[in-house]
Amino acid sequence: MKHTIHLGILRRRRCILLSLASASMLFALVGCSKDEKEKDPVVTVQVTPATRATISQSVSAEAVVYPLEQATIAPKITAPITEFKVRRGDRVRKGQLLARLENKDLLAQAKASQGSFEQADATYKTSVDASIPQQIQKAQLDADAARAAFEAQQRVYNSRKELFDQGALPQRDLDSAAVALAQARGVNEVAQKQLEDLQRIGKEQAIRSAQGSRLSAEGQMLNAEAQLSYSEIRSPIDGVVTDRPLYAGDLATANQPVLTVMNLSRLIAKSHIAQSEAALLKVGNPAELKLPGLDEPIKGRVTLVSPALDPGSTTIEVWVEAAKPNPALKPGMTVEVSMTQKTVKGALVVPTPAVFKNEEGASYVVIAGSDGHAHIKTVQIGAHNAQFSQVARGVNPGEPVIISGGYALPDNTQIKIEAPGKEEKEAAGNADKQGKDDSAAEAKPAKKDKD
């Protein structure tokens, strides 16, 4: 009986203790909720002021390196290769002999055609200097003789006609003189016509005939010499031999490459970019070529922006030429080219990571207000790159822009500004230094004009 009473007392105490504990916990929870509701959340951020600096907007793309000058040399004739004068990697000059093909038959043809030409040339000179003048001289003599004979016969006829009129000469003698005069007149006219034709037409045609024979022989000689010259393969450009697939003794086939020469002093990187990005590119814009494994990029410039789209990819081909030869840059490499589209001096810039886009696609930044709260400002972005963006409208110079902790931060959130890290300090310092350099550069010409 006593044991049962004791158990009941213990149960009642336990219930009381549990009730007190539950009440304490409920009071504590209510108290905490009330405190949390009263305190606003505080977000730690880092800021940097919007400053003025020169900013360049660029476009990057993959590109393949090519030599600006390249010659894939193929013979025009099919013949065995007698010898090579160069090996792969040798530097050559324009016009230098690179290889020689078998040419004994071509040499014989060239000599035969040269002989024919010399014979035709001698005939031409003989015709011009001797034969034609002699023919003209003979025709002149014949014409003079015919004229003299005609004039003499004319005098005989006149004399006989006078005697006949006086009755001192019979009719038959006068008729005989008339016939002789007619014959002399005909001979004279033929001789004069021959002389005239020879002087006016014959001489010219005879010279043209001799000249035609000479030109024909000369053409055959030049053709034979050209065929002979095809047996000597020479470099059309200055450069380096980069390929030589055949060996001495192999058969060189017409129009099939036997050597490749590249001018490695001028290399270009060819890339294809969208037309919207190419619209701002101009020939002469600065550019950089980045190679894997090379710490420093290679300086260059844009040398070509194609005036037409590539029909296959609807992109525009752009060339970037390296400013100086670099041994690390070789034809056939794939590199990344960064081309400056435009440069704006004295632009108001903020770090690019501090620029966000809202649901409507508009750009905005988060400003650290003097009231200790964050404020969202819609901005208009101009030139931009990976580091900085130009703010054309929406932010004033010197305003503190949140560069860390601002992503998805609600407007009017209470913030706590934290000192920037080393990277943020360097970025802000670079922008500030660039702005000061631009100001100094703009002030210097003004002072000079004043003086």
C-alpha cells in the first residue's frame, strides 16, 4: 500500500516537471522569434568606386596560323628528278634553283630551234638589206630604159609624121613608126607600173613575209627554251622549305607538288566570327595571339576583314598578322586571337563582375548607399571586357559599387562594408591609374597649345 502511494507521488512530480520544461521552451522560442523579427539581416559586401579610365572592347575567337606568302611548287612537265639542291628546313631566296629534272631531249630541241631561228633571222636580214633593194633597183632601171625607149620612139614618129605631111615619106613608113611607138608606150607603162607596185606594196609584203618566217622560227625557239626551263625548278618567293615529299630519281609528275616554300617572316591567324561582332572591327585595330604554353601573348593587328560572308557558315573571315616573327608561332597552329573592337577614353567604368541582369534582361549594379543599405540601379552598358564595363548612364563618378556580395541582393538590404582583398585592390588601382594617365595625356596637349 505504501509502495503504491509512493509511485503515484513520483508520477505527479514528473508531470509537473515536464509541464514547467515545456513552458520554458515555449517562452524561449517566442522570445527568440520576437528578437529576430526586430533585427534586420546584415550582409557583408566589398565595394569599389566608379572611376574614369580608358576601356577597350575586344572579341576573341579560335584561329589557324598561315603564312602570308606560300608557294606549293609543281613542275609543268613530267620527268625524272636528277637532283635536289635543298632539303626541308633550308632557307631559300626568290629565283634560287631548288631541283633539276632530266632535260637532255629538251636541250637538243632547244638547240635545233635556235638554229632554225638563226637561219630565218639571216634570211630576214638578207631580204631587208639586199634582195628587196636589188629588186627595186632593177625595176627602176627597167622603168628608166622603157621610158627612154618610149621617148626615142616618140621622136621618130614625130619626125616621120612631119616628113609624111610634107609628102617626103610614104604611108607605110609612118605606120611602121606608129606601131613601134605603141609598143614602146606599152612596155614603158608596164615597167612604170611594176616599179610603182614594188615600191608601194611589193617591198612591204616581201619584208612582212621574211619577218613572218623569222617570228615563226623565234616562237619555236622560245617554246623549246621554255620547255627546257621547266626542267629547272626555282623558288618564286623568299622563305623556308617546309615540305619535300620526293627524292632524287623519283618521277616528278606535271602539276603535282614536289616542294613547298613558306615565308615565315609574316604569319597571319585566320578566324571566322559572327557578323555582329565583326561589324566593329577595322583594319589596323590592335590584336593579340595567345598560344598554349606561352605566358605572354604575341602582339598583332587586324589586316583583313572580309567584305563578304562565308556562304557555308555565314561568318566573316578576319586576319590577324603577328607584329614580329616569333619562333613559337608556326603555320598550322590553332591559337586564340583577341581583337580590339573599339576603345573609349575617359569612360566611367566599373568591374564587369559587378554588373548583373534582371529578369527583363536589363543591366543593373548594386550601390552601397550612405544610409548603410544596398540600392539597385539600372544602368546602360557601353564598351566592356572581362575586367571592366563602361557605364554610359545610371551611375555617377565615385559612387561605391558593390563588387562582392551583390549578386541577388534585394534592394534596401542592410550591408556591412568589408575591406577589399588583394585582387580587388589591384583591379581598382589599375582602373584608377589608367584614369590618371588618361587625364595627364589629355592635359598635356592643352598645355602645349597654350604655350
